[in-house]
Amino acid sequence: MRFQSVFIVSMLFLLLAGSAQTGSAEHFARESHSMTGSMHTIQHQLIMPHLIARHQKDLQLSAEQERLIKEQIQKTQKTIASLEWDISENVSELEELLAQSPVNEEEALNAFNALLELENSIKRIRFRAMLRINNTLNQEQRQILNTLSHER
């Protein structure tokens, strides 16, 4: 039973850790690929921060735009780092619950739901950051990036 609990928690942690990595610009791009169905359509409406960073010279970003984009990415990373700490703490609590015999289903489900809510919080934070970053660009810059992203 102990091995089974450890295995389950390990798998859960790997799943959560994969989606709760730090909020780097590159991770925004990786995160977008996990979206399915209608979320895939939404992805095409937003420009990924890593693409903006890669083509900042072509975009001729103003100093204010650069400042706002960097500030948003840093703020997002800081907030997500705090949530990742909470996730680690909650995973430890869930490990303890799963190590019990028998496992209290209600407590384990509540702990698991808390982990899912933290993961969803991280996704909402990333989405909001992407909206804010995209809103710093003017129409011409968005058109340039849309052209570049469709060429890939």
C-alpha cells in the first residue's frame, strides 16, 4: 500500500510540476500547446511573449512597451513561484493522506481539489499576463507578429 501511495503521489506531482513551472516567456509557449479544442482557437488570438522577445527589433518596441512587458513577465514569475511553493506543500499533505490505510477519500479528494485549484490559478495568471502583454502592442506590431507566427 505504501508503494502504491508513493507511486500515485509521484505521478500526480509530475503532472502538476509539468504544468506549474516558472512563468518564463518560453514556458508561456509550451503551456499554450497543452490547450485543446476551443482553447486551441483562443491560442491563435494571443501572441506568445517569447515571439515578442525574439522579434523585438523588428517590432521597434518603445522603451515603455519593453518596460511593461518585462514588468508583467517578472510579476507573473514571482506570483507563480509563490503558488509553486503552495503546490509543494499541498503535495506533501496529500502524500501523508495517501500513506494512511485506509485512505480517507473525502480528505484526499479535498487535498487533490486544492492542488487542481492552484494549477488553475497559475493558468489564469499566465492567461492574464498574455492578455496584458498583447495589449501593450499596437495594431501594426500585432500584424507583424501574426505574420511571423503563421510563417512557422
